[in-house]
Amino acid sequence: VPLRYGAGVKGKVVEALHEGAAVLTTSCGAEGIPHAKEVMVVEDDPRKFADEGVLLYQNLPRIREYSKKATEYIAEHFSPDAVFKGIKDDFGL
């Protein structure tokens, strides 16, 4: 997800994480996603971004690791239970 501009949480990034994809994005693509660097590769330099893409493509165990982290992250932060917990916390319920 080589985004150069945009605002807020990017739905396409969250959706990719939801599907268990290993995500490579820029800091713009990671914007608004807490602890993004723990569950995806974030790189802004164009050359390093390309290099990371090649490294991911060639390393199936690393892809599987990021895939596992992605699904765990979504369950913790974006699942219906996580959302309802956030709402309850916000309203002191």
C-alpha cells in the first residue's frame, strides 16, 4: 500500500490486515493504526520500500508471521467485541 497522501485510518490497510495479508505500506498508510509497525512493514523511502517488497516476496515464513500478527491485531483492535469494549469504556459502562 504505497500511499503518499491521505487522512485518517485507511480502510484498505485495515481490510488487508483483516484478510491476513502481510502488509507493506508507507507511514501515510499506517496513519491512525496504533502500533502499526508491530504488525506491518512501514517504509517511506522509495528504494527501501521496493527492497522490502522483494524481501517479503522471497520469505514465506516472514509472510506467515505477518499474516498471523495481522489477524491477531484485527481481533484485538477492530473486531466487534473490541469495538463494543471501546464504546463501553468510553461511556463508563
